Amino acid sequence: MPSLHHNTTMEKKITFINGALLLLLGLSLSTTSTNAHNITRILAKFPQFSTFNHYLTVTHLAPEINRRQTITVCVVDNGAMNALLAKHLSIYAIKNVLSLHVLLDYFGAKKLHLITEGTALAATMYQATGSAPGTAGFVNITDLKGGKVGFTAKDSSDGEFDAAFVKSIKEIPYNLSVIQISHILHSQDAEAPTPAPEVANLTEIMSAHGCKVFADTLLANPDAENIYTSNVEGGLTVFCPMDDAMKKFLPKFKNLTADGKNSLLLYHAIPIYESISMLKSSNGLMNTLATDGAKKFDFTVQNDGEQVTLKTTIVTARITGTLIDEQPLAIHTIDKVLLPKELFKADIAPAPAPAPEKAKAPKALKKHHHASPPAPPTDSPADAPADGPADGPVADLTGNGNDAGRREEGFWRLVSVGLSSLAVIIMVL
């Protein structure tokens, strides 16, 4: 019969092993989980919300929603959106109205029916803009009799509920809740005529803050300048090379054709408004003003902590500052000129030298496969990044694959070491 001491020892061993397994499991979950969400991708699965989803993109609300960690989006179907559009509001007033439907708190279906004392007052993204007067940016949510939940804007004067809860669309407790309500919330303040932002003089802003060479080059190419100016009202983000970088590049720029010069200038802007925080939450391929069908003219946005980079297959530029960030316009400075593969793929680098022949290994060593092969010769120019020439693999254009691969490889190596250590401990015990 086992002794009491023996039983106690075995219990401690089992507890230790269980703890180690739980630690490894927790490590796995924490490594693979993420709080990121994409509201347009979620709503794309529901055709009945296509109009609402479209206007989240047009008004640039979608990226603002995606970068927030705790939020509730009250969507309406296409019929309710048509009733709003029939009022012929400006795009800026429509943005205010839709902002009123984005609550800055988590309200899942269960929470809606368990509201303390039956009523809650929720702040909205419209309130967060600072343009909502008084309490106009708040929504009153009330748990009504018969299992219904009513919604109304705080500044609604008739005392009636504008809309009722219909169903839950998507819940990620306690970060994101997407719920359907029956009608658009009525708010005179949100629907009031909203003037378009004053169009800023792009070249004056750039010239006054260290990007004069790029601004002068843009002025010398009126076709490109006109495209920049015409895109400001709908949303524009410019990535402006600083003077030192642009001066070094001018000899190459002058050798481009007229179309090439326009494409190069248009390659430094995207047709949407993107603040630094929005760029951090929208890593990946980005189309530019130069994008035209088969002529992709895209680059990859990446960030490492607070540092945001723009990566082509030829060069990687860092965002070094922001000259203006007032929706719908943002101008960010970069430390290098962006070089698209469509213009520089063929002539940016000299022809590579032939690779040296591999020395034949002695017969006695042929069975060893762990030796690393010799590094291939580099054909990148001095000002190109170390991640490859202009005609590198297409799979690398996302900019996320290598980092994700390294993280995954490191994670599984850690798990493997942990399991090996656990096996040793079990054998010793």
C-alpha cells in the first residue's frame, strides 16, 4: 500500500505537469489571438447592409472604427439607408449621422437586455469629433417591455424611440459588437448642413516644411498637380520626400518620360485620408493615384511599433513626420523617394555578375547535409534595401509574410523546447 508521503509527492508531480501544460496552452493562445477587426469585411457577408457598408468607406468611418478596441456599430438595412439618402444630405452630414450609429462602448445582445435600471446613455463617434453641440452626440438605449430595446438620439425632441434592436450580427466580447437596428436615428444637429473643409494649398504646405523640391517638381508637372488637387475633397494622403532625398533623385527623375514623371509623382499619394494611427491599423498593399488597371503602382504599408514604413520591391522609406492631418487631407514626410517597379525594374540595378562555381565536396563529406550553402551574390544598388532587387518574388509584396513566418517559426520553436523540457521532467519524476 503506497505511503501518504508517496501519494503527496505524486500529487505535486501531477500538479506541476498540469501547470506546465496550461502554460504552454496559454502561450499558444496568446500568440495566435488578435483583437483586430475589419468592419467592412464583416458587413460584406450581408448584402442587406451593402449601402451602409458602402458609406462607411466613402465617409472614411471604416478605418476609424477598425482602430478602436471597444465599440458597437448599429447598422441598418438598405431600405433604411435609402430613407436617409432621400434627404439629399451632403457627404459630410451623412458622416455625422452614421457617426451617431457608432457607440463608444460594447453592447452585445445580452447586455442590451440587462441594462442597469433599464436605460443607458452611450457616447458615440459623433460626440468624439467635438462638432456635436451639447448632448447631441449621445444615444439613449432603453430596455422596453416585451423584450424590445429602443434607441433614440439624445437631442430627439419628440420623446419617441427612433429605432428598435433587431438582431446581433457579430460579437467579439468585449471589443466589437455589430447589431442591426430598425431605422436611422434622427438628429437635427447631425443632419444640419455641414460645409466642406477648405481646400488647403498643398504645395505651399510642403514648401514651408522641408519638401520644397518635391512641391516645385509637382508644380512643374501640372497634370499631376491637378490630380492631387481634385482628390483633396474626397480624401487624399501625400507621402512627401524630404528635400535631401528629392535632390539626390532629381537626375533620375529628369531622365524619365513625361508619363513616367507623372506616374512617379502620383505614386506618392493615395486617394483616401489616412492619419498615422489609421496607417498603423491598415498594414498591407496600398493603391496610389498612379494605379491604373494592370499598372498596379502599389506599395506595402508596414509598422513596427510606432515606426511606419512604405515598402516597394526596390526601396523602403520611413515616415518621418506629419505636415498636416485634418480630414480629408494628410501630408506625411518620408526619408526616401518611392521607386515603383513599373518604372525602375529594368534599369535600377546593373546586370548581376555570374555566380561562382561551387567547389565539389570531398566524397567523405557528401553525406553531411547540415552545412549552409554559400550566400548568393547581391545585385542590389547601394541605395536599395537588403530585402531584394526590383524583380523579387511577388509573394513578398505583402510585407507581412516574412514577419509572420518568423513569428510563427519562433513560436513553434518555443513550444518545441517547452514540450521537450516537459518530457525530460516527466521522465525524471
